[in-house]
Amino acid sequence: MTTNPEPARCPFTGQVASTPLTHQPTPPAQSIARDERGFYRVQSFGSAREVLRSEQVKQAGFMAEVASSAPGLERQPVLYAEGEHHHEMRRSTARYFTPTGVEGYGPFIARFADGLIARLMRGSEVKLDDLSLDLAVNVAAQVVGLTNSRLPGMSRRVMAFVSGGGDSAPGQTTPGGRLEGWRQYADVVLFYLLDVKPAIQARRRERGDDLISHLLDRGYNDAEILTECLTYGTAGMVTTREFISVAAWHLLQNPDLRGEYVHGTERERHAILHEILRLEPVVSTLYRRAEEDLTVNGQTVPRGSVIALDIQTANMDPAVVGEDPTTLCPARPLPRGVTAPVLSFGDGHHRCPGAFLAIKESDVFLRRLLVWNDLEVVSGPEVSRNEVVKGYELRNFRIRLGRPGSARPTTTA
């Protein structure tokens, strides 16, 4: 007679624990090793954070070489800039992403999330990944200022730019080949003509409280504003979309965790989301290029070499995250100076500026969604990989309300 094994439980809370849904967890094997492409691959938390905080490296990957050499740019895009220009740009735009600044977007996020739930309440099944894309695109558009599009469909234009399937690792100057490069160029032109240029024209007539207005005040030209919209906008739109879907997937598969989330305080809910993000970083690999000879954990990385930081694996470093690093434990104690998502938002001077905004909008929507007792998963998501972003994609995640008109739990969103 055989018995089913006892499900894994979080050693800190005793709850049934989730494991990663988008990949097979692999705790670090070694701190740094050179791979078959000649990249120095870093797997441990300590070494990865050391590289991310170093002033002796610069951004690589996500088509950094292409973007940095684009015509018409007198200033490097903030995603790729280094030194004082980068630091000053981050300081001057920080107000859009602080907790106080993000609270100002709260009413808009709540109204838009309510509209998405209304679509679900009409009775037919919907794709959760479509709802999360609509939310992520519209929230990012408010922050950036992309609110004057000539035609609907900005979300499709943004996704077309990042869904080509080409490899954006350093050295891949035309992801997917020449034909793919031309297709991406056409996508960027459409994004500019239909979304960015109308927003620039509107803010030249009257400034708003958004990034495009800020860039105009600083004398940025259209090409520079387009590039910043691509980096700020697409980064926030694409990554938040995937995180909302993967967080919902975890919470729908773990009823105990879902209950803790729905009935928890904001701090408790954010802790759960941060732990899901630790296990499921949307961007699994970050790249840096050594500006000079660099020593990482006792090993010399020659000047000009590419360093591939395995965020997915570093986030499961037992030396930092402790017992059962491949399970989801929101109460997990962490060393002083280590944040709950570990390296999922990066670290150092290029740490994701929109971290708080991403968690805030995800929480507002997910609590409104998961509070419905009769929410059903029609079919789980199909998992694939996006080589431009270096992360997972979840598609065709179909959900519905099983019994129209059923009551919510007593706790409301």
C-alpha cells in the first residue's frame, strides 16, 4: 500500500509551501564560472550583488549596444547610462517612483482594476495575461505620459517590440537576424508615430506631471524621449504583466496562501508578493561588461568581458535566504541589508526604479481578483521564454467566475 507524500511546508509558518512554477529550481553550484560563450556566469548572491554595485562595470544585454549607438542620441538612455549622468537622472525622476509618489497613482490604479474585474463579471472566461497587460500598460502610460495615442492598441505595439524571440545577450546586435532587426525597427517607428510623438506634441502645448514633460524641460529631443519611453515604458509594462500572472498562479494553486493574502494587511500581502518574486524573478539574467580588470570572489574577470548574473539562482542561495531556499516562505528571515525580493529588482545604482509601483499595482488588482470565492481556473498558463527580456512568458491563462452573482468574502478590497 502506498501513501501520498506529505506536501512540503514552509519551516517558518508551517503552511503548505509552493515551489517555482516557471522553472526547475537549482541552488547555486559555484560562485563564478566561464561558460561556453565566454561569459563569466555568476550564481551566488554575494558575488552577484558585488558586481551589480561595482562602478567598474557597465550595462550590457537587453540590446544595450544597439540602443547606445542609435542615431540622434546626445544623451545615453538612463537604462544604459553610467556615472554622474545616470545618478543625476535617477535623482531627478525619483519622485515618480517613491512610495509617496506611487500613492498618487492609487486612485487611477483602483479604478482601472475595478474596470478589469467588471470584464470578468460579465460571465465569460478571460485571459488573465490580457487583463494584467492592460493594467501594466495603462499604469506605466500614466507615469511616462503616453496618454495621447492616435490609435488604440499601444499594448500590442509594445509587446511586438519585445516578442521577436531574438537573443538580446551582449554581442547579439540584431536579435533574430537581419529580417528580425528590420521588423523590430518597424515596430519602434509605429510606437513613435502613434504613441510617443502625439504625447510629446501634447506636452509641448501643456506640461503634465509625467516623465515626458520632465524630459522636455531638460531639453531632450524626440529620439531621446522615444528611447526613454522604450526603456521606462516597456520595462514596466512587460515585467509587471508577467509578475501579476505568476503571482495569481501561485495563489490560486495554494488555498492557504491565498487566504493569508486576501485577509492580510498591506504589509503582509506585499511580503507574500515579494517572496513569489524571489522565487520567480521576471528577468532571470542580468548582464554587465567589465570596464577594467575585475576581481569577483577571488577570480579575475578581464577587462571587456561579459558577466552574466544568474538572478534566478542567486535568489536561492542558501547562504543568504536560509532553510529550504526553493520553497515559498513569506516569513523567511533575511540578513540585514537584504530585501525580500533579494535580487529580483536588481541592485546597486541600476536597481529597478519602479519596484514599489510594480508591487503596488499588482497588489491592488490581485486582491480585487482573488477575493471572489468562485474564481475558477479554466486552463493554466502556457510557459515559454522571452529571450529579449531574458525571462518567462505566461500565455492563455484562462479564468472565469463560476457562479455569476455570488457574494464576496466579508473582507473587501
